[in-house]
Amino acid sequence: MVFTKRARGAARSLAESIESVRDQFQQVLGRDWPGVTEIRLGVGRAELEGLSVPRQPPPKWAAALAYPELNIVLFDALSLSGDRGPTTLRHELSHVALGQLGPSWPRWFQEGIAMYLTGERFSVSQYAAIFQGVRQNRILHFEDLSEGWPEDPSDVSIAYAQSVAFVGFLASRYGATGFRELIDGVGRGEPFETAFAKAFKTSLWLEEQDWRKELPLRYSWLPILTGGSVLWAVLSLACIGLYLQRRAALARRMREMEEQERIEAATLPPPLEPPTEPLR
């Protein structure tokens, strides 16, 4: 572990828990990743950039960054001290794990595994995002999430949510054994979809279709209306809020367009009257 003087306390605390976190990954993935992962800790932007890999500084908005091919993870120590500290730690370590276990992974699988391992699959916000996607018929195809991410912020939320939901769907069907075979296949250099077919004895396309068929029932109003727990009450408020927010935005846009049309109509010059005499 590499750390600055100001990050000494965070480094001491992290040293006591890091191995148990790695053990949890091994239980889910069925494999431990090779080598020793180097953790770099600094406090604040200047120290973070000073500890980064040359010509690969973290984005301005990022408090952590993984370098999977180098087996290095960089953290702002302050990001590990809050409530989301454990989630941040597991998320970045998951990127290193996949990078060390295989050369190439679809973007949706990387993000889905990361969120699955951090427990974010149980998030109310994830449920609300997929609920919105199902109601508006905006669930994305995973082949479109292999290389990049959508630009629209609401589509980004759906992409993250459906990625972790699909990984959870696969985990419930095939468990650690299936993931182990998938990871071994990609580790041998097989394309992801080839390794997927060998590990799960089916294609990615067929699994996606099965998963999509379950979405209307899994993410519907029914459990919200029939459940009596506080969780479902919160979910109902979140989902209703998203739905109403979307409708309000659409109504507001329509009003703006109508108002713009009225303004343009009012400012147009009156039409020319036809001449009473023929022009000479």
C-alpha cells in the first residue's frame, strides 16, 4: 500500500479489512485474481494526481480510479471514510479483478458485476430506474451497452440498473460455478459471447430475452400496491415520483412549444393584400 502522510489513518484502517473484501469477491466470482493489488491513498485533488499513473490522471469528478491492467487502485482517502466508503472500495476492486482475470469485458458486465458485488442490486434507485424503463419501453439492448454508455442521463441510470439486474438474474440461475467457467473462458482469450455460451449452455441473446419477459412482472405496480412494508412504500413514492416527473416535463414542454407558436404568430407581419390594379 502506498499512501501520503495525511492518508496514514485511512491506510491503517483499510489494511484491517482489505483481505476480507477480496475473500468475498472470490466467493462470488469463483476465482481470486492474480498478483498483489497496489492501493494508493491520498487526500485531496493534488495528492490524488500526484499518486496517479503517468498520463492517466483521474477525471476531475472522480474520487477513485482503477488501473486494471496494472493491478493498481487509486483512492482519495476521504471517499473511504463516508457511508459509501465500502461501496467505493468494492466497486473499484471489482474493475481490477475483472481486468486481471480476463482481457476484454463488455461495459454492461463490468458495471453490473461491480454493482452486484457492492450490494447495489438492492437499491431503491435501481428498482425505480428499471420500473421507469419498463413503463416507457426504454430498456436497452445489451449489445448496445458492450462498448459504451448512452448519453442521455436517464438512459444512463437505466443502463446501470439493468446491468446489475441482469447479472443478478444470471447469478440466481447459474451461481458461482457458471461465473467461474465464464471468467475462465474469457481468461483463455475467448470472446465474451463464446465463453458465455460455453459456461451457461445458452446464448446471451436467449438469456436476455428470458430476462426481458420477467421484467413487467418483476418491476410492476403489483408488489407496490400489495406490499405493506416500509420498503415498498418508499419504492412506490420513488416510482410514482419518477413517473409524474416525466409526465410533468412532457406537459411543460408542450406548453412551451404552444407559447412559442403564439409568440411567433403574433410577431409575423400581416399578409400582403392583393393589388386592386394589375401591375404595370
